[in-house]
Amino acid sequence: MAKILIVGGTGMLGRPVAVQMHSDGFDVRILTTRPERAKTFFGDNVEYAKGDVTVRQSLINAMDGCGYVYVNLKGGPTAQDYMRIVGDGSKNIYAAAKETGIKKVVQITGANAIEKNIKYPHIHCKIKAQKALINSGLTYVILKPSWFCESLPLFIQGAKSIYIGSGKTQFHFLAVADYAQIVSQCFSGDKADNKVLTIFGPEPLPIPEAMRRFLAIAYPDVTISRLPMWLAKWSTMIAFNKNLKASVRLMAFFNKHDDSEADPGPEIADKIFGRCTTTVEEYAKMYRKIVKGV
């Protein structure tokens, strides 16, 4: 199979995609600013290209000999960082892909990346990236997943799992393993070409309920605690921590916006790939086995 460059292959969502692509027979190359660190994840199973999405020539060099590109960019914590990495970085990737004759680009954004939310910096950059890819002349697939089950352990702070806000908005939690298979199918066939696809998990759940189901299996001794939004915002006013402020801003966004506003809906992706089937409980069992060995 053709070689694929994965941009953003060392994070929580990128590593499973790289592993899946390698397992499915693709030659994988990882773009990274730190090849030595990336090699601790993949060993000699993949190639490594040192580069940065803000440096177009490094992208051109990394794409040499590749047929496909998968893009998974994490911006933030500031609005300027989102624009530099997600907005401008994506444009650099598409320009390099055009120059090097890349056959297809698949990019992840998010289910809430829609025009009505464009006033939010992280959404603005995702929409900018989506439009740039659609208008690039490249063959593309844009994947807009809901929340990932892999985010649930991140809420745990000591003996508590803390969510911010009302906890009423609902999301179709999906496992990244299911998502990685969808990415691989995008490169293996053409049914998803030049489409924008929303990817949902099995059922809509409020964050506290997803946490409860996950904790009951993976961490039964951890309790769930709610932090009111006003208190979370107040804490950012006295804390000089950009990452904390960014996290609270994101949770404030998701406190108001959920999967009910996704556009397009999941029907097209469901028809092409089938709905992601791994439940929160099934993910928790896999997590417990991998992380805790039981």
C-alpha cells in the first residue's frame, strides 16, 4: 500500500490511528518535532520525519514519497496558538500536499465545528481548516467525531472525577479504536471521498452518566463531583495557568453545545462505515485490562 504521513500521530488520538494504519498494511511515517520521543511509542515499526506544521518546507520534505496524509492537529491553549497550529498549520499542510502530489488528505475536526459556533476561537480555526481543505482541490475526507471515551480518565483528580457545569449536554461517546478503523477505511476506499462526515458512538450520554459508567468498572472507588461553572471561571481569574483557563473555556463551550447541533448528522457516515459500536462500559473494561492489568 501507499505510504501515509500522519501529522499529529503521537497524542491520545493519533497513536491508535498510526497503529491501525500499520496493522492494515500501510507504510506509516510520523511527522514529529521530537523523533526520539515518538520512537518510544512505535519503535522501528514506522518512519519518522522531523518537522513542524508552521514550517512548510519541513512538510514538503516529510511528504516526499507519500501518497496520503492524515491530519490530527491539537491547538491551544490560547486563541493565537489555535490559529497558528490549526488554522495556519492546516493551510501549510494542504499547500505542501498539493506541491508533492498527495492523493488524499483525511482530517479530524469535531462534531461542533459548525458555522453557528464560529465565534469560539477553537471552532473558528477548525472551520477555517475545513473550508481550506474543501477548496484546496485535493481529494479529502473531513471527520467530525463526538467526544471520545478516552477523555473520561482525564476527569479524575485523586479520589474524585470532576465535571464542570450542569452536566446536561449529551454526547455520543466513541472509542478511538473504532474511529481508527474508520480512518483506515477512508484511505482504503473511495466511498467517503470529498465528504464531511459526523462520527457518533452508540448512544447519547450526559458527561456525568458517561463518567459513572466508566468509573463503575475502571475505578469503582472514585466518586463523581460537580464543580459549578461560576466557580470554575472564578478559579481561572486567580490562577496564572493558561492550560487551566483553556480547559474551563472548553467546558463552558460544551456546557452549552452538544451533539444535537451536529451538522451534518451521522446518517451518511453510518451508511458508509456503520455506527461505532463500542460502549462506554466496553471501553472501561478494555481500559481496566490495559492500564490495571485486570
